[in-house]
Amino acid sequence: MIDRSTPALGDLFQDIILEHYKRPRNQGVPEKSTVHVHMNNPTCGDEVHLYLLVADGVVRDVGFEGEGCSISQASISMMTQLLKDQPVEQGLELAERFKEMMRGDADAARDKGLRDARALAGVSRFPTRVKCALLGWDAFEKAVEEAGQGSDAER
């Protein structure tokens, strides 16, 4: 017998994704940033402008502007929450773990370090949507590369 009093895990995950899409965290341009990157997915039109303030090897602040589908924008919102006040190296480890989850790795999907981003695990079953979920993470890796992994020079 199915217990109808408890929402399905898929419903909970969908609610988390919609919450981040409707009320994105860290949306906007931070007061200061050391690096800004723009990336887009020409296949579907998703885009992001990602701003990082990196100092002493730590992501001190992060913000974004962008538009696109609920998957891309929710993923970016979730990512910014994970990155804020984290060492760059830890952010890169989270990015790799997220990518593993997008490749269908069940262990990565259970990694509590990904917090809300785990709600996107089901996207791995839809190859055309994986690029949407990865857009912000790819922008983060590009931003870290451009920042020289911890440059203190402000723009």
C-alpha cells in the first residue's frame, strides 16, 4: 500500500528546484568582485554572468545575473550558496562532485555536501538538460581560472 500522506521524494526535489528558480539566492552584482565571466548555452539560450570576490583563496562573495530555464537558474542559485565563504579549492571539489552527479554517479547524488543541489540528480537522465545544470558550474571554473585561483586584485 502506498502512503499518500508523505510527499514523494521527487515532489520534494521539484519543490526545491522551483523555490530556487522563483527566489534565486545571491542574484545580482556584488558590490565588489575580482572576476566576472559570461557564459551561455547557445542550444537553449540559457546564460549567466557570474561575479566572484576571491581573496586569500576564499570565495568571499558571489553573485549572478542571468536568464534561462528553471534547471539552469536553480542550479546557479544552489551553487552560489555552496560557494560563498568557501575556499576556492573546496568549490572546485564541489564542482567536480556535481559533475559526477550529472554523469549519473549515485554516490555523488547522496553527497550531503552538495546540499540543495542534490535535488538536481534526476537531471542526469536527460542529457539535453545536463548542460543547463552545468552552466553555472562551468562559469565558476572559468572564473577561478581567470582569477588565477585567488587573485586579490579588485576590478
